[in-house]
Amino acid sequence: MREPQKFWNRLAPRYARMPVRDQDAYREKLRRTRMHLGPQASVLEAGCGTGSTALALADAAGHVLATDFSGKMIAIAEKKRREAGAANVEFRTAWWDELSGSYDAVLAMNVFHVLPHAEPAVGHLASLVKPGGVLVSSTTCVADNSVFARRLAPVFAAVGVFPQISIFSRAQYEAMLARAGLEIIDSWHPRRLAAWFDVARKPLPPGQPADQPAPDQPA
């Protein structure tokens, strides 16, 4: 078992009971994400936790594969899936570097900053996005927060209060996305110290036409 799994497995039952801190911001992120999905869309969510986002977006996609490296998180998510009757959602235990395939949308909601090394994860998940598809992320840029927060985060991680995290700035995160071959097409920052929401698209090869929208989708 990799070290972060121990932390998140231990946290899973309490995490499942925790309410979303900013419901308005969460709803807005879901709304913006839905704009890039469709009835036939294949969606991958990495770091899905207990499955709330995957289930909330199930009706906006063709199929959702939602993964997390915490088996206990996935067990809770699967119970919620059965209760919701979401037949087009599949939950699976997997580390980000074990994921493969090609997807119209890859979601990484509050993931990159809670990994020990963010950039390899950004690059790998970007490689799973189809040309013309998007990587949707919600990311806290800890380096832009207070000096107090930047200094305490590694200390809390060392004693097991927080997981190991990646400390990077907004500018550094934008550069990670660019190096992964993605272009940011939508960014939103709800408030100071909050996570940034980004939609980053993988460009189509020169000369390849964009797919036509489904009949019931806006052009």
C-alpha cells in the first residue's frame, strides 16, 4: 500500500459525513463541467473520493469511470451508486498512474495538490484526454496562500494530520497544464484562498474537424 492510501483509508468514514464547505461554488463547478459533457461522453474521474461528483454528473454523460486509490472511499462510493441506481457509473480502486484509456473528459477535483508530486499526475491524466477533449480540475495553489499555510502544511503532513501535498503557485500550475499540451479555456476562482477551477482542452491535430454536437446539445 502506498503511503497516501493509509491516510485516506483512515479518513474515509469521516470524509463521507463531511458537508461541502461552499455549496454555491460546488454547484457552479458542476454547471461549468456539464457544459463540456454530453449524452455520449466518456468521462474519467481520478481521485473521486466517495463518489459525489461522479454521481452528480451521471445524467450528463454516457459513461463515468470514477477511481480513487483509497479502497475504503470506493466502497462507500459503490454503496451510494447502488442506492442511486446510477447504471452508467463505475467505481474502481486505482492509483492515478495505473489509469489508461482515452476519454472525452478527465476530472481531477481537488487532487493534484494532495499528491506528493503533482506534475507527473497532471501529465499522465492529460495523456488520457482525447484530442478536443478536456481536463477539468479544481486545484489549491498553496504557494499563493499565506506564509503560515505554506510552512504548516509540510509539518502537518509529517505528523499525519494532512496527507503529503504539492506546494505550487497558480503560475506554476498553468505552466504544468501547458507542458502537458493543454490550453486553458475556462478558469474560475471563487474567492481568495479557494481552489481554482479550470477547464483545459487538448487541441485537435491540424486539419481535424471538431466533432459535431449531439442534437440535444447547444452548438
